[in-house]
Amino acid sequence: MPDPNILDKSKYGASWYSNEIAVKEANIFTVANSEELQSKINEAQNGDIIALNAGVIKFLNR
């Protein structure tokens, strides 16, 4: 199996730019209605999880 660290990234690209993405803990939001769902969608960051409680969530056309 090839070494995944074979490329010395310090030798390539601009020194002031890094494409490394820091790993962060995902937030898990549980919602029970459409208002909570919209609020958590607005609040969520990349990688977060929004879990829906069992039941029916109705959306109004605004």
C-alpha cells in the first residue's frame, strides 16, 4: 500500500494558504416541528446533523 503522506505539502503552493480542513465535532439537533427545523437549518454548520422526531412535520407555503 502506498504511503498516504508521500507528498511533502510544505514544498508546494503558497505558504500563506492551507487547504487542510480542521476536524470538528458535529452538533446533533433534534427537532419536533417546522419552526424548530427552520431554526436549526439556519443555525447548522457544515457537518452538523438535524434529526427529526417521529411524526408529521407540516410546512406552510409562505
